[in-house]
Amino acid sequence: MAQRRNRGIEMAVWLGIWVLVIGALALLLSVPGWVLPLLLLPLAAWLAGTRTGRQAWSATQVGISTIPRRLGSSSVVVVGIAGVVGVLVALLAMAAGFQATLRQGGSDDTAIVLRAGAQTELNSVLDHDTVVLVSQQPQVQQTTGGRPIASSELVVVAALPKRSTGLDANVEMRGVGERAWDLRPRLRMVAGRRFTAGLRELIVGKRAQEEFAGVSVGSVLKLNGQLWQVVGEFEAGDASDSDLWGDVDVVGPTYRRGGSSTSVTVKLTSASAFQAFKAALATDPRLKVDVKTTRDYFSEQSAQLTKLITVLGTAIGLIMAIGAVFGALNSMYAAVASRTREIATLRAVGFRATPVVVSVMLETMLLALLGGVLGAAVAWMLFDNYTASTLGANFTQIVFAFQVSPELLWRGLKWALAMGLLGGLFPALRAARMSVTEGLREL
């Protein structure tokens, strides 16, 4: 009966430990960065202000002083956790950079109109009458001369060789009208000049110029059987930097699209006018179109790939984290085993179980923090503003830069601390349950 009771008590203790561990992990992974110092204050006060805390800190110092003697096993913890953090931060930085590149091209006071049911510009077709009706809505802002700020645009696909491989890749070629500049105030020419209406001239985005060969200012391209002169380079700070731009009235006939367009983008009188604009288009029986703010449109274009990269990065990080935790477990179990005499001596001179547990946990967390800082630093040095390209919603290459933000670095450090918590817990409990008598026999 007593044996059954003891077994039940032991199970209850282990259950309580797991509940505490899961709660601590959930808290650690969910708190914002500024909360961590606040969580460390009570720990620091306990270490400095109580007898048990001072014992824990003394035991921790003893453990840290033995690290040079077991440098190999300690390096396994640091390097393993650094690898997890580096890979996780790099993949999440890729998702963040792609999402930011697309979202920066949108705003709440501009709207894009596509054919009803079309998800992207590439599978949308609008005729001239539709463009005129959309542009004449009262919610569309006008210039001082009374002309609507609306741009009918045509997106087609061109093939250009990449500088890195020499292989052809799809590039978005956008035909625009004179109002396109008013809709994109951030766009500026960094070299050459704008194209001349009516001529086969192109301007190239800064990212496209870096990614693809033969598109520098002054180059001549043969696209769809016609020669085009590159006369300028522009920068907009968004997905447009991956495009080639030309006159819509020239691009359309060259690609046998006549006077049609794939979208019309308008400048609204204000952001609050969007709902009225959307309702007016929906109730006009002559129109079969869908309308979104450009911010919503570009956010949707990036959502699916961003989610995929985030899920993939988290899954890869989790798989690697499991390996890192086992590495930490092995290392800390070995450390506890090698310090059997020290721990037994501490227990014999009056150290209770709590300081021993805390000392092993603190040692593991410090090693994990060192690995997290190392991994985050490597990810920041190698991948911050690193340029890559991927297929966007129009099946054309979008060139973007990785963004290693402080938020991502903090997320990586939280993962490191979580791995340290798991990797140090069970070796710490083993150290606390170690028999003093058996430990002293090692002397």
C-alpha cells in the first residue's frame, strides 16, 4: 500500500514538473523582448538576496569554472543551438523580406481593379470601355487639369537570362501610361531617363538590373521579335524594382494584346472613399470587375508564400531543435556525471537540492544563450539585405532582400533559451536526486 502511494506521489511530482516546464516554455516563447529583463529581475534578486540563491550562484560559478575541462561537450551545446537559431532566423528573414517588398507597393488610398474572378493581373483582361468607366467614378482623384489619376496597365512576361546562372527566367514587363508616376510617388530615376511615349523604350527596376543580364542602361533587348532600348533605371523600394516598364500603347500591340489592359490602378480622393468606390463599381451593370486597395492586393499576393516559408522554417527549426536538445542533454548529463564528487561535497556541506538544480539550469541556459547569440550574429552578418529572387503570383521573378529584424533575432534567442531549458532540466533533476553517500565514494 505504501509502495503504491509513493508511486502515485512520484507520478504527481513528474506531472507537476512537466506542467511547469510547458508553462515556462509557453511564457518564454510568447513574451516580447522588453519583458525578459523584467523576468530576470526576480531571479537576480533571489540569487543576491537569499541564502539559497547565493548557494545556487556559488554552485553555478563552480560549474562554469569546469567548462574549459569539458570544452568539447560544451561546444556541442553552443554550436548545435547556434545552428538552429541561424537557420531559423535566415528562413524567417526570407519570408519577412518577401512580404515587405510586396506590401511596400500598396497603400489605402489607391485601388486596383481587375476582371471579376481574377486573382492576379496576369490572368485579368479589361477592355478600353471598362477602363474609362472605372476612371470616371467620382471617388477617383483628379489632377489640377481635371484628368483622373488612373493608370491602365498591361502585364506580360518576358524571358531574360539571370546573371548568376545564365539561364532564362520570367520577368514582369509592365506597360504603363503617363499617370503611373502620379500613383507611385516613391519611384525615382537613378540612372538615365524615362521612356518616351510611342517608342520601344524601356526602363528597368534596380533589382532587375542587378539580377538579370543585358538590361543595363543603353542595352538593346529583343523581346517578342522586336528590339527595345533600355533608357533608364528606376527605384521604387517595392516589387516594381523587379520589373521592366514601357509605354502601354507600345507593349500592347507588340504582344498582340491590342488596346486591352490587365488592370487599372486609381488614386482615390481619400482612403475612406474606397468603400463608396467599391460599391459604385459593384452596382454598375456594365462592369464585371473586382476591386481592392493596393495594400490588400499586394498583401494577399505575398500571404501564401510567406506562410509556406514560415511554416517550413519553423518545421526545420523544430527538427533541428530536437537534435540540439538531445545534444544538450548528453552534454549536461556528462557534466553532472563528471562533477559527481563536487555535487556530493556541496550537498554534504549544507547545499540543498534547489541550489544544485538552479546551478545546472543556469549553466545550461548560459551555454544556450551563447549559442543563440552566435547563431543570431551569423544570420545577421550573412543574410541581412541578402538578395534573392523567387516566383511571384504573376509567375515572374520578384527580387527581394532578406530582412533580419530585431524581432527575428529576439525570436531566435527565445528558441535558444527554450532549448537550454529543456536540455538542462533533466540533468539538473538528476543532480538534485544524487545520493550524497554514493557521490562521496568517488573521492
